[in-house]
Amino acid sequence: MDELIVKVEQWAKDKGLDQVESSKQMLKTVEEVGEVASALARKEKDALRDGIGDVVVTLIILAMQNDMDLYECLNQAYNEIKGRKGVMVDGVFVKLEDLLDDSK
């Protein structure tokens, strides 16, 4: 995975994506997430695999544009969720804090 991340980062630099405003990259990420949703809705496994890969690529570039790396972001997210408690509601994990918050 490290080698692939380096390749994606180099590809992005070669295209000049390391020099552009990262909000544009976020728009690309959202576009790719839409393609993932479409593939899920159509039950198209190959398109789903491609879409998930495209989302990861856009996130690698977004992190790079903000002087971060994918592992740093993933590690922070995991440290936040690793001890999280909650329940499944209609197939969605809802964290305990959200269940206890009356304002939602």
C-alpha cells in the first residue's frame, strides 16, 4: 500500500494537483462518492471496486494538498473510534453520544 500511495502522490504532483486549492479536490471526492453510491444501487461490483479506489485516490491527494498523509488521517480516525460505544439502528452504527444527545 505504501508504494501505491507514493505512486498516487507522484502522479498528482506530475499533474500539478499539489499546487491547487484543495476545495476543488474535495469536489472531486464527492463526485467519486456519488459514483460509489451509483454502483451500490446498481449492484455493479466492478464499478463499486473502481469507485472505492477512486475515492481513496482523491483522499490521498486531498491529504497531500494539506501537508498530511493518508496514514496520519486514518490513524487519527481509528484512535477516535477504537473505543467507541453505540448500537446498530436500521443497519447503521450510531455512537452512544448521539443516542444520549436530546437535541438531535
